[in-house]
Amino acid sequence: MHGSGHHPDPFSISAALKACARIPSRHSAAAIHAHVFKYGHCSHLYAQTALLDLYSKLEGLESAKKLFDEMLQRNIVSWNTMLSAYLRAGELEGARRVFDDMPVKDVVSWNSLVSGYARAGLMDQSLALFRQMPERNSASWNGIISAYVDAGDMGMAREVFDEMPVKSNVSWITMISGYSRSGDVDSARELFDQMEERDAFAWNAMIACYAQNGCPREALQLFNRMQKPDTNVQPDEMTFSSAISACAQLSDMRFGLWIESYMACVGIEMDDHLGTALIDLYSKCGGVEKASELFNGLQKRDVVSYSAMILGCGINGRSTDAINLFAEMLHEQIVPNSVTFVGLLAAFKHAGLLQEARRCFATMWSEHGVKPSVDHYAIMVDLLGRSGSLDEAYQLIKEMPMKPHIGVWGALLLACRLHGNLELGEIAAQSCFELEPEASGYYVLLAHIYTEAGEWDKAKRLRTTMAKKRGLTKTPGCSWM
């Protein structure tokens, strides 16, 4: 600007102010604002609107209101900027007043307020306003669908989706991801199969849906299908991440290694996201050294990578490493999650550190805000049972805020077999029979408990029940574990 003989016009100033708002930079904004005064552009609509946007983002709502009230001219962009300022500040009532006062509203105005109500959780008002819109674009439809997906209301999301006159890939993928988040894999696949044209994002969403919902075989089958020539898409970093996650769930090191070499062949660079997926794979397949090597090579370690490494150390008996990693994670001010504590409790279990496990379990929620899940309870029941604290393990099961799964009752039954506790063994076995009536292993365990307690008649009756009434047989030489 200096020494060139040319003065910036309102349009170039407007562009510079928008850049300051994106950075954001108060110093640059103040310098450009000074030039607005210097060259007499204070009353120019474009410069004023850019200043309004800038101050609403840098200084907040009050500064924006003051500038807006002083504007001699306002256009639709000015009004929408003020509307956004109110919404950004969480002032819904004020935003509604601005909306109602607008002399002309465009689709941006309507979309902004619809989204504002949705972000505040006021979905009835959001939908009512959406229904009143004189015209809707793709962003309008996708916005309301995304809002219902975020609210966990897939029924309403599907209703709006079905009404949508022209569906873009974004619409389909939003719905598939929503069903994935709610665990409805069948509905996600139904929509995926209905898509006429599937891009890489659609394939990735469906493969991730399978991988994240405990369907690793289906994830890998779809991964293989994606590579057929007729799909016209190529796997990318997200595809490989989901495929590696599926391999980790199956503990399939061989296929995982093939994927890793395939990535190198097609030129996919190893980023932290893929590195974390491979850490999970190697850890669950016993390759803790390789997992540790990858972990140390990460550019940035987050809760996911730390949790994968802690879990890997925990389930592979590297208890000291898991405990040290947890301490390092807290030192780095990274907040642990549910998976972190599964790994840490598994480490305590492998090392037989009952007191440490009790303390960890007790402080998960009180100190770290992580509510114990059924998996955390299962590990504690297993550890308590193996250490001989069977009554405490049973009491913990009775206090569970959710329904115990087979892993919880199976751990107690195994502990009862280990310590010869007939009374609790019968209780645990009965729950196992109800949860998995066709599995013979639980009958075998209870029969052993009866035999060791000298209850020969009960053992005989149980074996008769297995063989005749339920048609259950145990393959010789095979363990139920």
C-alpha cells in the first residue's frame, strides 16, 4: 500500500478484512481498519460489512451490534452477518428478532436460523422453520438431516431424507454414518445398496460402519469388493484405516500385513491415523515391539494412539509399560477414555495387582469422568474371582447399572470352578445358561464344580441334560475358552 501511488479500494479492503477474520489477526485488522478511515471508505457498504463480520468474530456480539446500528446502508449480506453473530454468541432470541426484522431473507438466512435452533437442541422449532422455507437448497435438506442424526433421532432423519427431492452423495453418506453411529448396520447397508453412484466416501462410510460395529468380516469383504474394476474407486487412507481395524478385531496379522504392503504399493503415506490403526493391529496380534516402534514414530500422540498402546501392553502382559504409558498420557494432559481403562485394568489383571485395579476402577468416573462399561466390570469380576474374592465379585455384578453380558457371568463361573465355590457357581451357571443356552462349556464347568464338591448325582443329571434334553455335546480335547 505504501509508496506505490495506488490506494486500496473498498473491494480489496473487504477481501483483506475477510482474510483477517479467517486467521484471525487483531493486529492486521487494526491496521486495515485504520486504512478504511484514512481513505474515506467508512461508509462504503462492502467495507462496512467486512468490518462487521470481522468484529463479530474478533470482538464479539456487542461490537458487532454497535457497528451494525451505525451502518447507513445494509444489504442481505450485512443482515446475514449480524444474524450469524447472534447465533455464534448463542443468543437465539436476538437472532430470531434479527431474522424477523430482515427486509429480505435468502436461503442463507433461513438455513442459518434452522441450524441455530438445531444446535440448541430445539428440533421442533428447527423443523417448523424448515417447513416454512419458501425455497430449499441441498444445504437446507442436508442440514436438517444432519441435525437429526446428531440428535440421535434416526427415525426423523430418515423421514426427512425420504422426502428429499434430489439426494446428493452427502445426503446418503450422512444417513449411512448416522445408522452406523446408532448401531443399525442393516439399515446402513440397505441405503448403501440403493445408491446409484458410489464414490470413495460412500464406500468408506459403509466399510467403517461394519468395522465400528463389530462386523469385521463384512468390512473386509466390502473392502475386497471395493477394489473390483467396476467400482471405479480407489481405496484411500480412511479405507485402509477401517480395513486394518477389522483385521485387528479378527487378530488377522497375515491379512493386515498384506494391507500394509498394498498401501506402500499404491503410494499411501503412513500418517498418524494409519499408524494408530496398525498399532492396534500389532498389539492385538502379539506384536507389541512393532506396535511400540510405530507408537514412538508418531508425529502427534492423542488419546486414541495412547489407548491402543496401553491396551496392547495390557493384554500382552506388559503391565509396567501400560502403567508408565498411562502416567505419561496424564502428564501430557491427554484425557483418557473408556478404551484406556480397559487396557489399564487388563494390565493390572495380568500382573495380579488387585488393590491398584480397585483404585483405578473407583477413580475412573470420579477423577477422569469415564463411566465404567460392562467390559470394565468384566475385567474386575475376573480379577476379583481369580484372586479368591468371589463374594466381592458377585456383589459387584449385582451393583452393575447395566445388564451383565456373558463375559461377566463366565468370568465368575470360571472363578467358582477355580476355587470350588458351589453356591455362586450355580448362580453364575444359571445366568450363563440363560444368555447362551446352546453353549456346552458352561455346563461342563458346572459339572466339574459338582464333581469336585462330591455332588455326583447333580453332576450326572447335568450331563444327562447336556446330552439328551438340549442335545449339547463337548468335543473331546477342546476347551470352552
